[in-house]
Amino acid sequence: MTAQAPAASSAASTSRRRWAILLVLAGSQMLVQLDATIINTALPAIKRAFEMSESQSLWVADAYMVIFGGLLLLAGALGDRFGRRKTLIVGMAIFVAASIAVAFSPDANFLIIGRGLQGLGGALVIPQTLSILTAVFPREERGRAIGIWSGALGFGMAFGPLVGGILVDLIGWAGVFWVPAPIAALCMLGMAVVPESRSQLHTKLDVPGAITGTIAMIAIVFAIIEGIQKGWSDPLIVGSFTVAIVSALLFVVIERRTEQPLLPMAFFKQRDFTGSMVGMFFIMFALMGVMFYMPQFFQLVQGMSASESGARLMPLALAMMFFAPLMARLLPVVGPRFMLFWAPAVHGGGALLLFSFILDVDTPYWMIGLGLAFLGMGGAMHMPATTDTSMAAVPVDLAGKASAINNAGRQLGGTLAIAILGSFAAAVYSSGVNSGLAPLGLAEQSVEVLATGIGAAQQVLPTLDPSLLAPAQLVLRESFVDAITDTMRFGIIFAVISGVVGWLLVSKRVRTEQVVWEDGKPVDRPSQPAAAAVSSNGVSANGASANGAHEVAPVARAMALQRPQKSGFG
């Protein structure tokens, strides 16, 4: 009895401060997501400053997301092994240092590399926020906490363009990279209330899996983005696709054979985990295409300032902020299947369908604002449902890996969305510019530059005959709008896929108890409380490793179950 008293006291203390802990975790989450989208409003100014082509501008966004998504699985394992709070603090420090360095970028290549380092810091932060949340909050309160966490994610994604626009107008494009410093300082101070937590399994780091997975992701994104410019038969592009395929196959082989994989295949024995991950991946195609291109539409097509374009995205932000906590409360009532089926319908039917048919150079704003509000509502339905469903489908002791997979699915979807949809849009834009400028009789070299992107067009437009300037600009704007609307129609397909997956694989009702495993398989029976999910000798109470392999002998496992249980904190 005396042995358990300190643990009980510690658990009570953690319970009293868990909402303060959530505030710090939500702030950290918001900071990283803010930086993922704040770049969108600043991108037109960056394009002009460095005279970027469309492929270079895609890398400004994707360098961050590729490294971010590629290292999430390793970052989750690092938190489980060395401590989630420590890993979060290290990630925050790297993130801020990289942000400040990017603000002093002398050229486009330096900026792109700096964005990759920001992605490294963000990858270390995000999995820890969700895994600490899962460990701190009991199952009956976790849905509400995840709703607030998702609201912070939506807040960061949606307010990024507004904050970025204001800073670009007041300071210049470099101003957007100074934002993380004060927010990170507040989060660092708040870490005093966050308890250290880690997996009580003696987690081994799957470095080969991390290397092959990251190489596969970088190679496929590079091939997609550069393939439009260089041609799909270019040896470099063919080689990149080959590297991506080989690395992906090696990653799968490694994950199936290693004792403690970054991507535990046993997680996917749960239909609701698989359904939520696949649905999340495809819904990001619908969301990120709009988030990436709408700020550019407002500035480059409708002539708005950066801050005005950010303000015009506010319906999306307000809808996500308002509806995310509300949808989290409704989730136990209507169930995850309902949410994950209708969220893509709101995305695809409400937003993308509207944009794909009404968007034009002179479209009135109220129509665009309505579409953005629909998009925010769909995101508010989808994120709490996928997060709660996936995290409830795995053992609490492996929350770090589950959190990393959850976020990796989201980031992989967003990264490939920008790469695939962006490359598709670049091809449509280039074709429209070439055909539209043909009657004007411009020099072939000038047309080639104008067709690479509106940012690069700034090199040529001042040199044109004044009588040709207005017609050329109209062609560029109309071609850009055509590229966006065609991209939106493309995105509807992925929204439909997400809804079908949610309906087929996700259960009608939420899990009321955390899943447990026996002999490497999920079993349907109530689990132990989160604080008692691990034993005092540091092994999982169910004795199974992440991929189903036993980590302790049956006798040791029996001893572990008989010993006093202690919290995973500390």
C-alpha cells in the first residue's frame, strides 16, 4: 500500500494540472502548424524577391513538409525512448534557430535548406504533443482534449496566412520567420508544468527504417515536382522514382522484421486505425490545395495585399476554431463513421465543387468566403474524429509511435498534395500561357520565362511593349485561375475516396476503452488505466512489442503483472 501511495499522489497532481498541460501542448502544436501555412501568404513576395520558378516555389513549402513528414516516425520513437518532454524542448529549439536563420536567407537555395531544418524541429515537436496528451488524459476526457488540440492545429493552419500577410506588409517576407521566437519562449516557460513521460518498454531506435522511409519520401516528392520541368523520361527523374520505389520496399521489409519498428504493422490489424489513417491521408489532398493556392490567387490574380489576402482566409480559420471542439463533443453521439463520411462530403461538395466552378478573376468574395467556411467545417469534423479513433486503437504505452504515425499520415498527404497538385497546376498554367500568348507575337525566350510562373514573370513583364503589357498580364491571370480550378476538380476525387474509406473501415461508435494486445494481437476487452499500463520493471503490461514479438519471457511477464503498477511519468 505504501509503495503505491507516491504514485497515487503523483497521478492526482497530474490530474489537477492536466488542462494547463493541454494549453502548453496546444500552443506548441499551433506554433508548428502556423509555420507550415504562414509561408503561403509570404510566397508571392518571396517569389518576386528571388525570381523563383514554380518548381522552386513548391520546394519552399515541400522542403519543410518532406523533412517534417519523413522524420515523424523516428521522432515519435525518440520521445518514447528518451522522454517526450525533453524531445519536445529540443525540437522547439531547433525550430526557432532554423526560423531565424531563414529570415537572413541570401538566396532561394539557402531558404529552401532552412525550411528543411524547420521541418526537422517541427517533426520532433508534434508527436510529443499528442503522446503526452494521450498519457495525461483518461479515456473519458481525451475526446474533449483532442478536440481542443485539433482546434489549435486548425487555428495554426488557418491563421498562418493572416499573420503572414500582416507581417509581409509591415516588415517584408523575412518577418514571417521571426514569429516562432516569442511563441516558443512562452511554450518553453510552460514546459515547467508538463511532466516527463516515456514508454516503459526499452525502446530501440529503428534507424534503418527512418533512413529508408525518409529517402523514399524525399525521392518521390523530388521526382513529382521536377518531373514537370525536366520531363518524365529525364534520367534524373527516372532515377528518383527508382530510388523511391527501392527505398519504400526496403522500408516495408525492415519494418516487418525489426523487433521494434517505427511503423508497427500490428496497428493496422485494427480496421478503425487503418481507416482513419487512409482517410486522413486523402483528405489532406483536398485541404492543402486550397491552403496553398488561395493566398496566391488573392494576391497575384485579384491584386490584394498580403494582409488582405490573409484576412480573406478568415472564414476557414473561424469555422475550424468554432466547430473543432463542438465536433469533438458530438463524436461520441454520432460516431466516427458519420464524421469521417460526411467531412469529405463537406470538403469536396461544399468547398472544392464551389471553387472549381465559380472561381474566376473577378469572382465576388462572398462566394469564395462561403467555400472557405465549408472547408473549415469539413476539417473540423475530420481531424478530431481521425485523431481520437486512431489513438484509441493502440496501447497507451506506444502512444509516441501512434502519434507519429497519425501526424505522418497527415503530413505525407499534405506533402504529396502540394507536389502532385502543384505539378499538375504548373503544367496547366504553362500550357495556358503558351497558347494565350501566341497571338501577341512575343519573343520565344520571353514566353518561356512567363510560362514558368507568375513569380518568374516579373523578370519579363517590365521589358514588354506597353501596349502588350495588359493583354499579357490578363493571360497570366486567367491561366493561373484555370490551373487552380482544374486542381480543385482533381482534389474532389481524393475527397470522395476519403469518405468511402471512412464508411467502409471505421466503426459506428467510439471506443470507450483503450485497446490492449495479447500475443501481438489486439483484443476486445477493457484495458488497464493509462497510469497502470506499464509495470515497474519497464515492460509493457501485455508483454508484446510493437510488431507483436514478445519482449519478455512468460515468467517475467507474470512477475510484471503481479508487481505494483506505476505511472509512465517521470
